Amino acid sequence: MKSPAPAERECAGFCFYWYNIGMSSERVNIFIDGGNFYHLALRKLGSSESNFDFEKFATFLANGRKIADMGKRFYIGTVSEGPGDQRSKEAMSKQTALFTRLKGAKWEIRTSKLRKRTEEIKIDDRVVGYKEILKKGIEKIQYERLREKGIDVKLATDLIVGAVDDKYDAAIVVSSDADIIPAIDWVRNRTHKKIEYIGFSITDGGDKKKSATPSLTLMAKTDIQRTLVASDLKPFIQETLFEKNKN
């Protein structure tokens, strides 16, 4: 049978193609890497997980197909409250509210601890105004950064176990982490389940060099590829109470 002709969309100077994948008899599982999704999409749209409607987004991703029981999975590093750190206290409160909302909509939540890592920036000609900084005797800057550990392993494990246990016909993966490619290869080659990759093409208003683009590697390693732009995601961003009062 001849495949249907693809539709075409232009965004950020690229052309992307997709097929009509709405098949109500197909069972899907949705895997969202929360940290990856935030940095590639939500942050660039000036939003966050706390005011994003993941339930409606899941329906959008399923595109008319059946989301299997326990088939909505969200992966995220957990925030810890630091002594006397108001910022971490607020972040923990927002994350707790997010988890409550997701659990109420029957999402499976997979977490890992965020680890602090000290990173260093050497002051040289790559840094704007480096000469003035060096004159002040500053040769390097150290800062602490939070990193997720093990999220990719948990997502990869769930992909494989779900395929082996026949929990889905197609896995919708919202992650551009190349570390999950071995699991994707295994699922496709051993179980012949379909993997659908969701990538993003979103311009960063502050620095265009940091704009999100889909992973070409993941596009090459999956069965179906969908590239979402800002207009695809904005309908799922809810106004906060502050924004409503401001308007």
C-alpha cells in the first residue's frame, strides 16, 4: 500500500515532514524527560512545568490513539530544600504541587536526586570584557550547578520493560538525550515496537545560538519524527494567578 503524502511545515529555516499518525487502535506510552523538556522548550517560551498542562499535551501527542494504562510517564530530578535558601524552598513547593497534579491525572513519576557539581570558567578572550576582569586579578570563576543523575537510565529501562511486557505499540519519547539511543535500538530491533521522537525548533529570544533544534541522531534512529514549534506548545501554557490579576 502506498504511503500517504507527507505534509510540510517551515520553521526556523528548516522543513519538517510528518504523516497522519492518528490510529485509534494503536496503544501508546508517553515518556517525558522533564528536565530536557524544560531546557529545550519551556524555558525558551518563558514558562515552566508549574503552569504547563501536561494532560492536554499528552492528548495532543497521542493524536487520536489510545494511551495505555499507566502509559504516561514523567521523569525529573527532585529539588531539595537548602537551609535558609528561600529559592530552593519555593522550587520544592512548586515541584510538590506539580507532582500532586500529575499523580491526580494518573501520571507515573520517576525521580532522581539533583546532584551539585562545581564547574569552572577560565577568564580568557572567550569572555566578554575579559581584559577588565583580569586586571582585577580574577583568572577564573567557580560556580555550583545542579545535575540530574540516572534519569536517562530510568527512561531507557521503562522503554525496554514496556516493550517486552507488550504495554504499548508505539512509544512517544519527549527527550533529545542521546544516551537513550541504545534502548531505542534494542526496542526497535528486538520487539519491533515503534518509537516516535518529539523534537523542538524554538528560537531563544535572548541568544539565537541557544535556540532549540531537533536531534538529527534521534530523528535517524526512530520510526516517526515530529518537530514542535512555539505555536504548538503555547495552547498548553496556562496563565498564572499573578498574570490573570495583572491583566
